[in-house]
Amino acid sequence: MSKKLELLLPAWDFEKLKYAYAYWADACYVWAPMFSLRARTNAFTMETLKEAVEYAHSLWKKIYFTANIYAHNMKIKPFLAQFRKMVEYWPDAFIMSDPGLIHLVRKEFPDIEIHLSVQANNTNWAQAEFWKEIWIKRIILSREISLKEMKEIHEHVPEMELEAFVHWAICMAYSWRCLLSNYLSNRDPNQWTCSHSCRWEYKVYKEKNDYKVIKTPSWKIEELWDTWRPTIYEPLEWSYYLEEQERPGEFLPIDEDEYWTYIMNSRDLCAIDYMKDLREAWIISFKVEWRNKTINYLASVWRAYRKAIDALEAWKDYDVNELMEELFSIANRWYIPGFLAWNPWANAQFYERNWGFQTELFIWPIREYDEEKGLAKIEVKNVLEVWDTLKIVTPEKIWEQKIEKIYKIIWTNRSDIEKENVETKLEEVEKAHGWSFDVWINMDKNPWKWWIIRKNIEKNCE
């Protein structure tokens, strides 16, 4: 493989963009205001998009604009008007999905680089051939295809660049095409406002059915052999219904046919053990997805995949166990490789409980440093106590720091808090409660601006 491998990270605001590049992203994808499927949680404006491009290119990094809506007639004209402005900013590529919009953009801007969004359901080589004919440079492969299928796509269309997701929260629906969240809480998964209704608490009820076994006709068996579908389907003996905790008396039927159904708590995709296989399937861009995760979550994921990609580029092995330890430090619902090697069937669901787990707690980034006093100012997300052992996470390494002093900030002239000349003093305390106040703690080294603090759960939260 001659092309350089790419670690592609998302950013929905400028702070996340800066952290992504600090933690070794080769490229970031950001969302166009109004015209992406993540518009509701996107903090970028047209003005800050321009600044984002300038910032990325100052670091010799790439940046992609995501404009992947499927437009109704009324949105075509405003989409093209905004697109013309975005072209002037010179992003490295646009991520799109609507064939009609791609057609219109191609006619007006024949030379811009377009990557085909995963929302276009890129599942086979015939699609790749079609998109090659209208000069799509890269396709982002569907999350539901296997390594074998990825290789076949490359073999048929070797000119096409291939991008694949390697880490994300798996949706129990097909590529976020889910109506549960929309139906139960009026929040659309494809607008990045999913309420994760599939992970709420439900009671299950059942009633007796009277069905017979349905056998797939013999002439269909050969055609279905590679689709993971059963040749014999036995309908459920019972009909099942769900009652959500906050909706007593409202019963939701769970239907099933010969193609099965899945609902409830999906596990998380982690492809850290399959990076070499993905490279051999001619994946050149390794994409991380998230939904409103913390900087700590992002930094841990980025560090792990950066190490794996660097090892692949050098044709060396990497320590999977070491990288998995990093990934288990952050909140997760236990990891699976998605559909890369096989259909996970029931293993895709995490039935044990409806919340995640992790080995470490995020405290918060370091905001200031007083070199004379050897103190660092931090925002506190989780409880912090004297004698806790902290882990200081940097893009390059992780090291430990024992807390000996915690100082709470006290305003001595609170009535003048809105004025510039605010007077404060420091009060020593034994504990800082989560989300309560900023504190100063002892810090041996002058921290770089991208350092992050966390602590081990087993040692500190028993």
C-alpha cells in the first residue's frame, strides 16, 4: 500500500478540533451549519469554519467539511448558496451523500474533492464503480460490511480510496436509521440528538402465540448462504411487549420475522485488534466517531489508534493489550469488532446492565499553571481528594502525580465579581466535589496546555 494511512477524527467545536490535532490527528471532519446530519449539536458557524481551515492548514493538517443532508426541494437553493461560500474556504474535501446535490455540485465545481458519506450506504463494489464515474475520490464504507467485502470492493475498483469506522458507539439500528428516540423523546438520531432510548429501563411482558415453523424454500438457500440469515426460522412461541419505566401502561410490541430483530443495549465497536486486517483490505483512512464525548474519552481513543497506525506505517507490530488498557480506561459498554469478522448476532448486545463501565475517572483538563508556587488550576468533574494518585495524560505519555494540597478559590469581594479587579484568596481543603468549583493542586511539572487529568477507580473510589 503506497498511500499514507490517515487517522481521521471528528470535531464539533473549535476546542475539540485543537485537541484532535494535538493528539495526532492527520485530518478532522467538521459539520457544515444547517446542512449536515449533525447540525443540532454542531458549534461551528460559517465564520469559525473558515478559522478552522486556517488553523488546520497552519499545522499542515487536513480538514473535511461534512454536508451530508438528504435535501428536500426547499433546501436545494440555500444549500448551494452556502456551499459556494464554503468552497472559498478551501477545505481539503467535502463529505456528501445526496446524489442530486453531488450532481449539482459537480457541475459547478468539477475539481473539488468529494468523499461519499456513510449515510449513502456503501455496501458493494457496484456502488463504488458508479461513484467513480462521477469522480468521487473516496467512499466511507457502511458500518455493516465485513473485511472480506471491503477487499472485494478494492479488487473491483482499486482507484477508489476506502475509509472505515474503527471506534464508535454501535447503534442497534442500521446506520442510525432508528425511530425509537424520535418516537419516545422527539430526538432524531441522525441529527445527533439520540436519547439512547434503546438503553432505558424496560419491563418485558409476553402472551402465547400459535405459529408453525417457516422453512426457507430450497431454491433460496444458495442465494442466502452468505447473508448470515437462517434457512429455517422458528417464530416466537410468545409475543413480547416492552413497558418503559416512565411510561407505565404503554406497551410496545417487539416484532420478529425470519430476518430477526435486535433492540436494547448495543456494545461498542473497537477495531484496535483489526488494524492490520483493515490495512490489508486497503483501508487508508481510519475514522473515529463519537456522540458528545468528553475530551478525556477522545484523547484516550486518539492516543491508542495513533500508536496502532504508526506501527502499521513502520510495518511493525503493536501491543494490543497495552492499547486495550487505554481504551478500557474510558466509558464503554464492552467492545466488539462490529461486523468486520462476522455477524455478532446476540453478542452485539450488552444485556448485563444499561450503563457503561470504565477503569478510570476523568477529572478535567489543566487550565492554568503558577510556576512560582508549583500549582495547577483545574476544573473538577469528579471528586478529588488529598492523597489521590492522579494520572496525567499527554499526547506523548502518561505519568502519575500524588495530590498533597488542594486549594479552593475564595472571592473576597464577591459584589465586584463582574468587574476586572476581582480579589481572591486560596483556602486549603481536603476534598473537591465534582462540578463544584475550580481548584488549585500541587503539580511538579509545568503542564502543557493539552494535558488531561484522571484517576484510577479501583484505587480511589472503593
